[in-house]
Amino acid sequence: MNPCGVITGFFLLNPCGRPSVTACARCGRALCQHHADASGLCPECAAPADPYDSGWASGYRRTYYSDSSTTYNDPNWYSTFDSYDRGAFDQGGDWASGGGDFDGDDFGDSGFVDS
Amino acid sequence: MIRGVFYRKQRAALNGFHPVHRTLVEERATAVTLRPADTDGLIRSFAAHAAAIRRRRWRLPERVPGVLVPLMRVLAADMRADAPLGVAVDFRGPKAPGKEGPAIALPVRLPYLSVRQWFAFDPWLRMRAELRDGGALELAVVDRVRFRRIKKNSSRGKIKIKTKSKTVRLVTVSRRLPKGAVLTRPATPPPGWIAVRVKEGSRPVVRVRARLPESVEGPELVRRTLLMTTETFRWTAPQPRRSR
């Protein structure tokens, strides 16, 4: 059985794991019946740009991951992601999302306060 | 003047919106607890606002689509279906009754005649989500506004009065971990604009604070808030992933 490759959640990531019935027409991930939309795309490939739409958080998560990667540079944090998620940090890789999300950190890293 | 003649269609549309949406438009403030599934109905109601309502007085505050809706979407993604999401918003502004503190007179010299200063605390967003892992996440955005009313003599001998204000936006994100959770110091420090406090115990708490300028609004405020939320999640060891 090939399980569904969709990751649910935003900070608390969990693989769906249901049996897959098809694959995403764009990224090729295995999809279960619950996560395949009418056009055959996975929730992240089909995510709308408008927060009013219910699937927005799935698409925004990738933008957020690449943003947090430049801000934190924490390898343990990235180990919670799978290869698809980590693709957001891999500029020019097969999974790379759009360009322009890999700018440097503007805020400095002067260290902890009160921790 | 005959009441009820104007804006009848828009009033009817407003009455058809989600009750929380209607309260927010009419009173500019509301507090509600919803299940994640119920947030969809409220957000759909917000989405229909611009097409139905044109009256300026009933406009939807810009912070609803810019800040509230994205944060509701993100928090709902990490919640169980039956867990409550608490939202309290107050878009009445820092001059609303009860938000302004007492004024004090500052020492002055000519050409200034008097300077009175007071502060207002405007907690315009509070959210609380019970997460899927058994923990809870709280976030709050408070504007602290300093007002100064300055009375001075102009060079032509007129008395001029002006009021200046300066806003600092205080954002706090707290994550109360589930019982027995173990805190691990992250490998790398957070950015300098984020301050972290950790409280150990049977239910550890990671609290993150930041002072942001007034100009940080809309998508940038969402981005900064989520980056702060990230810090609270970095203190728990990564969960092993199931092989797929």
C-alpha cells in the first residue's frame, strides 16, 4: 500500500498516511481520496492565494518555511520536515518554490534574551 | 428625518451575515469561541462583505482580512476538530473609552506653554487555541500609544495646540506545552528582535515577546507573529516522522 503523502497541520506536522488512490498532477505525490481535489492536485499545489479560501494555509506553509529558514537557520527545526517540505529551502532544486524567498535575514541574530 | 429609509439593502445584507461578523461591524469589537470547523462559516461571511456593503460606516476593518483571517486559518490547521479557538478583537482604536490612562504635565519652558502626556493601551487582538498535541497557544497584540498635547506660542504670538502620538506594537506568543513535555534549548538563537522566557514545570510554558513599530501591519504582522510562534515550537524536540 502506498500511503498518502500529504502533510497536515501548520506547526504540528503530521503525515496523512491514508491509502493513496491517485497522484498529484503537478508534483506527483501520492494522494488519498480525501486529499485529491477535483482537478487532481494535492492541497499545496491547489492552494489559493486568498486567506478567505479554506485551503490557503496549506500553500502559505511553504512560504512560511522558507522564510523561517532564513530567520532561524536551525537544522533541528528543519528535521521535522520531510523532503517535500525541505525542498522549499533548496533553491533551484526539483521542489523549489518560486524564487525570491531566499533573501537574507534583516533582523540580525544577537542571541537570547531572558531564556 | 425618517429613519430606516437609507441603506435598506445593505442593512438586509448585514443582517444576513454571521452574528459575530455583524457584531464586529456594528460595534468594532467582539469576542467569541469557535470550533475550527465553525471558523469557515465566519470567514466565508467576512469574504462576502465587500460585495454587499459599501457604506463607509459599516466597512470591514482592514485588520480582519489582513491579520485576523490568516491567523485563524493557521491556528485552526493545528487544532483538533472539537477544540475551542478563542478570538477577542477590538478595533475601536486607542482613544476608545477605558483605554487611555491619566495625563501628566511635563516640565516646559518658553515658547512651550504646557505639555500634557498620557498613554493608551489598546489590546486589539487576543487568540487562544488548544492544539492537537494537548498544548495551548495564546497570542496577543497590544498597541501602546503615547499621546502628547502640546500648547505653544508661535513666533507671531498666536497660541498653537497640537497633539502627537507614537505607537509601539507589543506582540506576545505563549505556548503551554502538554503535560510531561521536555524542553530542549534550540541549536540556534532567535533573531534579536524576539525575547524569549521559559517556565519549566509539569506543563512548561515558552513565552515570546517582541516590540514592533506601528508600520508593521497586515501580512508583515502575520509573518512576524508566525516567526515568533516558530520559536515556541523550536523548544520541543522534533517528533520522529513515520516512514511513508
